[in-house]
Amino acid sequence: MLKFETYDDAVYAHTSYVKFLRHPDAKGMAEAWLEDRDNKYGETAALPSWVAFQHAITDAIDTDILAMEQEMLTAVPGEDHDHLVATLENCVSRIGVMSNERRADGIA
């Protein structure tokens, strides 16, 4: 899992990835990579990657930018815990108002 210094960095990386997947050249790059994998390792080895490429744009759009387990929140003590929860709630609200179309178009 990648870790970014700020929420804005994570949103930028995510939207850049979605833009890349939507670019006309992305399909050709994926096909070339799959062909190379098939040639080197065989069809069976290439199949999981082929399936992943088929769903990449949908998976990218549906992915949550932040992932935080409850155990992680409870491990933060005192005032830091309250600040962390407030920050995460702000981030989640920002994600919640961002439509899939805006996320797919790379508009943060």
C-alpha cells in the first residue's frame, strides 16, 4: 500500500492513475505487457493480469483513497486521537461529496 504525506497527494495520485487508465494509449500498453507476460510465463500466468486489466478502471473509480481500521484509531492516545478522528472525518466527507465522474475525470 502506498503512503502519501497529505490527503491532497493521495487524491492527486488516484486521479492521475484513473486518467492514465482512461488514456487511449493505456489499452495498448496493457496489451503489450500481457503479450510479454504470456510469452515469458505462459497463458495461465497471464490470465490473472488480464482479468485485472479488464476491471482496472471500475476498480480504480470504486477504490477508497483512505483505509483506516478501528484498531488503528484506538491505538492513538488522548488529544491526538480526537485530532486524528476529526481529520479522518473531514477526509471522508471530502471523498463523499466527490462524484465518481469527478474522480474519473481527475477533478479533485
